[in-house]
Amino acid sequence: MNLLLPTSCIGCKEFQTATICQKCLKRLKDSQIQRCAQCALPIALHEINHLCIDCLKKQPPFDVTLCLDSYGGFLTEAIHSYKYQHQIAIAHGLLDAWLGIHPRGLQGSQSGDVILPIPMSQTKLHQRGFNQSWELCKLFSRKLKIKTNWKVLNRIHIEGDQVSANKQERAQRLINIFSISPDSIELIQNKNIVLIDDVMTTGATLSVIAQLLKDFGAQSVHNWVILRTPNKSPC
Ligand SMILES: [Zn+2]
Ligand SMILES: [Zn+2]
């Protein structure tokens, strides 16, 4: 019902009918910067092949990353309200903003075959009652007419403090917690997969999932993230 009534812009919060106002959309367009084609880190204009040094040194398993803006930019508050206060209306604004910035969806001639959420463990889902990635996924899927399915990727819950684990332990844990449902393999094989998430920080989770999808025969993996941290250190 809320969607039929005037709402507030996800950027400036001004009360109006669009989920993002023209002024904020222009601001978002104007703030677009050159980014690494593969991981979306900010890069200088002259970087070789439009890739950052990290991706040139070691190619991540995903092929492309698109984002709306940097974490810390003017949409950060909207992302927090969406994620932690479950203000689902914001997801509609994020979708509209996305279509304003990336009207063609997937870059190049490829089109996405399946759009998948970053899974949340059942334990965490019960605690939070909301998977921000899945809510975005449903909206994008409906609007862009790309199939989606929350059952393809699974995540098990691991007790313990991720923060106190060292980098290597964290990486190993990540590899162990994700899996693909055996009856979903056909959905992945030779397909162009889009992974959707709200914030990309180190890219470790997206890398592990992309590798898993490639191991099961995915043709390409594209990350669509709303905000990208401007550097790889966790925020
Ligand atoms: Zn606005
Ligand atoms: Zn990169």
C-alpha cells in the first residue's frame, strides 16, 4: 500500500512520489567514477584494461562488478535503514536508482540467466527475520525478468567470532560454509549468474561463491552490489 502513496526519496528524504528524486539521481550520476571492471574498486583513468592492480595480479573468480556508489557516500544511510531497520520501501528506490545508472543491466551483450542472493544461514535468518540480499533479488528479478531462486546457494551457521579469526582462518571458514543444492546444478551450468548484495567490502564472500559457481559450471559471474567500499579493508 505504501508504494501507491507519496514516499520519501532514498537520498534526500524529501516527500514526493518517486523513490529517488531527479536531483538525487543526477547527483548519483555525477558522482560515478572510473572503477575496476572486475571488482569495482576506484581506479585512475589510465589503468591498464580498466583493472585495478589487485585484479591484474590475481584475477578474482567473478567476471564483473557493478555498483551504484561508494560506501560512505550519500546512499550509505539508506542502506543502513534498509538493512538494520528493514525499511523495505528503500529497496524499491535502490532498484530505480540502479536502473538509472545501469540501464542496460549486464554490461556488453550478455544477459543474466539467473540472479541469486547471498544466502544467510537459517539461524541468522531466524534472528534477523530478513535477508537484505534476497529482498533486493526478488525486486530485480521481477523488474528485469531474470529468474531467481533462494534455494540454489546454502550457507551453514558457524559459531565463533569471525573478527578474532585471522585472515587465513576466515578464508577457510568461508570456503566451508557455502554449498550448492544438488538439484540446482542445472540452473547454474553454462549460465550467466548475477550475485546481488547490499555492500561489497573485501569481496571475500563474493569470491568464494563465484568460485563455487564456476566449479559447478557457471559461464560467468557478475556481482551487482549497491555500495562498494573504496578500499579492501573491512569497514
Ligand atoms: Zn532526493
Ligand atoms: Zn579490481
